[in-house]
Amino acid sequence: MPELPEVEVVRRGLERWVSGRTVTEVEVLHPRSVRRHLAGGADFAARLRGVRFGTAMRRGKYLWVPIDEAAASLLGHLGMSGQLLVQPADAPDEKHLRVRMRFDDALGTELRFVDQRTFGGLSLHDNTPDGLPDTIAHIARDPLDPLFDDAAFHSALRLRRTTVKRALLDQSLISGVGNIYADEALWRARLHYDRPTATLTRPRSAELLGHARDVMNAALAQGGTSFDSLYVNVNGESGYFSRELNVYGRSDQACNRCGTRIRRAPFMNRSSYFCPKCQPIPKRSRGRSPR
């Protein structure tokens, strides 16, 4: 699933190529892609006709474009395979094209939502007084947000009876961090994914946040992380940060820091990748057998 850097790359593309344009026509080609718009596809299309898009925004893995003078927003979530593409109007339709939007200007491009697995989707929502779509008002700020509260994050970590990677993936605590960047930040911080959050000192949690910011900014600079053709920017281009990953997806390869073999362990129906020397397993977890 695309994480903060990938979604931010898409947001920047929307800001450049879609913000400020007025919608003239909307085609919903697959109802599942607008399933979160409870009034249905016909209402979704009707409400968007004639609206002018504001500046594209993002919080964590969600992005949205304000409409109706910012009283409401078009909210998007890419899911596992969603793509928001700005394509020439005469370009052939993609195999998994789900929603198409045309505009009233002479730029000759349209916005397409393409989604092979249909786990993502688009929907319309009223905004809260803070300008957030109401359905994501519970989502925490992300570590690249200037208003992210580092002190509050540390206090929440200390109070929760959980482990550090679970905390990083908790979108009500810190948003935008997924499996890839959690593993990468933990490797940089020399922290095992199963380390209890209550054991983290303020300097250690600050160090972890710093590494999370660093790795996501580095990923942003390279257009995000693409392992296949499912994640691309609005122009259909892949990101290249996969070449810079230190642990994620590198099971049995040598750690770039110490040379020890990278290990993979099952984690929340996914996997965690770590270096057993740089990230020693907490004592209470040593009875487990990571692969």
C-alpha cells in the first residue's frame, strides 16, 4: 500500500495539474471505486459536475481536493493499487479505469482513477471546521506536518502498552507510516520492532521520529518506492527509492551497516525486516523464532 511519500508525490501532481480546474463531466465505470460515497455513483458524478477544484491536500495516506468553496472535499485513498493519472483526453483507456473526470479548459487532459484490485476509492464528504473531510477527522497528523506534536507523541508512546512498530502503524497516533518506512526508520534507529513503547526514553523517541522523517524525505526526493507498476505518480512514472532500502524486502541479504544477514519475521499478517545484530530482540521476545 502506498505510504506517506507515495501519496505526497501524487498530491503534488494533483496540485500542479488539477487544482484550479472546473469539472464538466464524470464517468463512474465501476461502482466499487465510489462505494464510500454512500449516495451512489450517480450522485457522486452529479455533485462533481461544475465544481472547481481547490488545492490538493494530504494527511497521512489520505489525499483530498476541496470543492464548494472548501465546504466539502473529494477524498481519495489509493488502497493497494489505486492510481490517480492525468492523461491526454485521447489516450487509450487503461484496463482498470474506474472513474474519469473531464474539465472545461483547453489543456486537453483528464483525471483518471485506475485501480486493479479496487481496494481504493473516491468519495465526497463535508469538511470539518479545520478543513478536513469529516470521515478522516480521527487521523493523526503525520511526522512531516509542521504541526506534529513530538512531545505528545512521546507521551502517548509511554502510556500505551504496545510495541514500537505497532505504535508507528497506528494511524490515530501517527499517520502516514506503513510497513516499509516503519522498518526503515527502526533500522536507522537500531530499534527492534517488538521493543515495548514504555521503555523508550524521550531522546530515543525523538531519534526515532527524526529517522522516520529522514527516510520519508529521502523517499520523496526519489518519487517514492515502487516495487511494481501499481504505484506511479500522476504522469505514470515509478519512484526509485526501492534501490535505497536497507532492510525492507532484503531478507537473507547482508546488513548495509554490519554485514549480518537480514531477518524476516511475521508481523500483523505482514512481515517485519530487521538486522538481529543492529536491532537486538528484546529479552521478553527471545523465545520467538523469526525467519
